Amino acid sequence: MEIQEMLRLFVEQVKATSYLEWFAVGFGVTEVLLAKRNNIWLYPAGIIGILLSLYLKLNARLYAESLLSMYYLVMSVYGWIIWSKRLAKNEAVTVSWTTRKELQIAFAIAIGGYFVLYFALVHFTNSDVPILDAFVSSTAWAGMWLLARRKIENWIFLNVSNIVAIPLMWHKNFVMFALLTLFLFIVAIFGYFDWKKIYKRQLTVSN
């Protein structure tokens, strides 16, 4: 009976999903599939999805998630510009492992971002999920920074964020966003191994 009730609730929530959320999810799926293929069109698809999700998250009082969306927007524009410049110069857009310094910066973004966001959520907003909201956003900030720099470890940081974001989205009744995040989690696993293969191919070509 409990399983039937959960299925019934799930169907009701899917039916209640707004067209705006469906569009946001669609562009989110497109973005991550293009990222997995290391394709520049991930950025315009991502920007559209980000703007749609930003509106929805603000209405749901997911303030740190909203800041995360704004950060995604900035990093998407940043990554798009860098990639376009390399293509204009006929430079190869390569992937690589992070250096020790870059990894330290990524951890600084994740840890520092968490404490800043948690403090802001608790003292300046009416957020009812400050711990999870701050954690999801800060780890994703680090992951997006690494993604813009084409670093393989970006998938690890993003998946740490994704695994916590799934129950958070479900708690906020964003069923499709929860399913999208689950999808992103799975794709990120394959993305990590695909980028490792791309890196190996780069070494073979350069040698």
C-alpha cells in the first residue's frame, strides 16, 4: 500500500509540473549531454535552462540554489567566451587533470562557499533548508569552475552536489528537477570516464 501511495503521489506531482519546469529540465538534459561530448553548444542550452530554473527556484525560496543558478550563468558565459576564442584561433579545446593549486582553489570555493551561504541563509532569508541548500550550491560552484577550465575532476564535484540535490528537489516538490538531477548524476559518471578517454587520446595524438 505504501508503494502504491508513493506511485500515486509521484504521478500527481508529475501532472502538476509546470510547462516552465518541463522546459528547464529539457534544456538541462541537453546541456549535460553536450558537456559529456565536450561540445560548445552546451553553453547556450545551459544558459536558457539556467534562466528558467532561476525563476522557479526563487519562487520556491531556494535562495542558495538561486545564487548557484546565477553563478552557473556567469560561468557559462565565461566558458563560452574562452571556448569561442580558442576555436577562433584554431586551438584545440582540451581536457586535463587539475593541478594541486587548482584543486586547492576548488576546495576553497566549496568549503568557503558553504559557510558564507549557510550564514546568509540563516540570518538573512526565510530558507527552511539552509544546510542542504548551502552544501548543494557550494560544491556545484567548485564543479562549475572546474568545468569552465575543462578539468576532469569537475564531474566529481558536480556529483557530490547532485547526490544531495536529489532529495532536496524532492522535498521542494520539484519532481522533474529531482529526476533531472538523478539523470545528471548518472551522466556525470559516464562523463568522468569519457573525459578520461578524451585525455588519453590527446596524449596519443601529441606523442
